[in-house]
Amino acid sequence: MFDRPEFGNDCVVVNIEIPGEEKHAGEFMELVKSTGANVVGSIDVKVAKPHPRYFFGTGKAQEVAELVAESHAEIAIIDHSLSPSQERNLEALFKCRVLDRAGLILDIFAQRARSFEGKLQVELAQLAHLSTRLVRGWTHLERQKGGIGLRGPGETQLETDRRLIGARIKQIQKRLQRVDARREQGRRNRKKNELPTVSLVGYTNAGKSTLFNRLTDSVVYSADKLFATLDPTIRKLELGAGEHALIVDTVGFINNLPHELIDSFRSTLQETREATVLLHVLDASDPALTDRRQQVQEVLTEIGADVPQILVFNKIDMLDASAREQLKDELLGEDGVAVSAISGEGIDKLLQRIADRVRPHRRRGWLTLSARQGRERALLYENDAVKDEQIGSTGEFILQLEIAEQDWQRFLKQTGVEAELVNSPV
């Protein structure tokens, strides 16, 4: 057994290579540096098949242990998700703390969260991650021993920890429910006022916050590092000719984003699901642009953000003439706009594209639902779409509607109703 160090930034980085899996060594090193860790050694490990005990083979695990000992590292950071038992076994072998990819990202989020809601969301994700990893190499947990007078209380401390974590999770969830209720009220008010919402999404460090500042003349914190900002920010976006919308800057995505974070940030990501249009911001200078785009799309699908998108190819100031031509030929035909949030190039064109998308097209008319379609009727009321209601002779609902085109199409998709609005009640 060993005492886990409570602090220390000297770390050894273990880069995992698995055949058939995309390699993100550069990105992982950026994640490590984002925590403020001091890298004192690194090693590449090829894994043909995950080992149940150490994730990688015993020989390679021993080699990493020797590197940890030689470099006097206090942390070993593994570029992959580990099971609780694998993490525990590696800690026992390395005699230091072990952090996997999910734990590393959670640590970064904990450092960057600033708002009350953001801190709660990160704590919830950390507790969900920790709850499966309580059985560690802590020497303060007394083990059962044989002999009279030598029988300790066993691992009752673990049971206490589990109860405390469970109670704290419930407490945080209740607080987040209240925050979510306030956000939902705000969304309802915006819908009632017919105020469109534009949500910025994209891979972390694609320049979303810088673009947000350029579009809104704001001073939201931005930096050339992963997850520079976490907390959602809402500002008014002037579109010209007296028109305006609300624009939301949200958390950036990343490859293999821990599910604990996706679950914890669902209330924040609700802003993305309910947006009128998404600005999918891409780093035009990123060699892995296509992969980044796909990874963000996978997260959007996972959270149910089926919302029209405008592709925004940012950082074109970092491209030479030939790269710009290639971007124009290959990508801009997909309803994309090339911009530079730093220089302002292309911003006017982007604003015009946004204005064209968010100008409300509304449907007006009457819809008849059967008495059994109470759920469908409730959805229409939730969208503030019902202006008048009558009850037919057989109990059917005859509803006068005024609803945005996007909300109407979403209603049809959610309910499977096949109907058109008519000019007068039947």
C-alpha cells in the first residue's frame, strides 16, 4: 500500500496508440499543459488489445513505472479512459497518482469554471466520475486483520464516502434544476417576444469566444488554449435595419468528451438545442478540420441538437493564398462563410447570412387534434403557439395557431402528426 500524494505537478505522459483508433497526441499534450502540469517525461505505448489489469501489457507497465521512479514524477497521465480497477492497479504499481483522459479534462473544467452554475456542473461531473473510483490505495482505510484485538472496522470509510457523495450529487442536481427552471423561463420569454437565438458551437480553441467578441463588441475572455471559457454568455447581436437576435457562446467540444460532462452540462447545452440557428465554428487552419467537424457533429447528435447550421470557417488570416482557394473550392459551397475574428474579414457577410436565416417565417391557421392527442396539444402550448381553442362536438381540439416555421417542423417531427394548417376551423 502507499500514501497518494495530495499535490504535485511533475508528471509523466503516457501516449497510447491503438490500431484503428485516431491518434491525438498533440491535442492530448495541449490538454496536459492546460492543467499547468510540468511534463518531466513521456513514453509511447502501443496497445494491440487492452489488458484487463493495466490496460497495456505488464512489461510496458513496468517500463512506465521505472520512468516514473527515475523522473520522480508525482502523476502519471494516461491518454485513454481507464476502468476504476485499471487506474487502481496502475497507482499501486507506479506508486503515484494516475489520471486518465476523462479525469484530466474534468480537472481542466474545474480550473476554468467561474459562474455558480458552471461550478455546480463541474462538481457534479467530478462526483459522478469519482463515485466509481473510491477504492484507492489510501492507507488511512483500515483493513480487516486476524487475531484478537486486531480486527479493524474494515472499509467503512468507503461506505461513508459513498453516502456523502450520493447526498452531495442529489443536492447539486436540485440546485441545477432551479437554475434550469430560470433558464427555461428565459427561453419562453424569448419565444414569446419572437426573439431568435444564435448559438456558437465548435471544437475547443476554434475561436468561438473571439468571434463572439467581434460580433457583439464584447470583452468575453478568450485565449489560445483548450477550454479557455466554459460558462455560457448571452449578448444582443445587431443585424442591421433595426433587427437583432441573441447570441450564445457555449462550451467547446473535444474528441472523446467524457459522458459525465455531457450529462452535467445538459442544461447549458439546452441553449444549443433550442437555438434558431447554430454557428458551427471551424478552425480553417487546422489540418484535422474535417475530423473536428465530424466530432462536433457527433456531440450535437448525442445531445439532440437538430438545428439548422451555418458553417463558419474562422482564422482565415492564418491561411496563404493557395490554402484560401482550396478552402473556397472544397468547403464554402456547403453554406459556409470564411471569416477572421481577429481582422474582421468576412464578418459583414456572416451577419447577412445570419439575418437571412433568423428572419421569422411564421405559420398561421387552424389545426384539429383528436381527444386522444393531449400530448400533442400540450407541446403546442409549450411553444406558445395556441392563440385560440375550441372543443368540437366529439371532443376534438380545434386550435388556432401562430407558430414559427422551425417550431412547426420540430413539432411535426416529434409527434409524427401529418397535417396542414387551414384558414378556418372545421
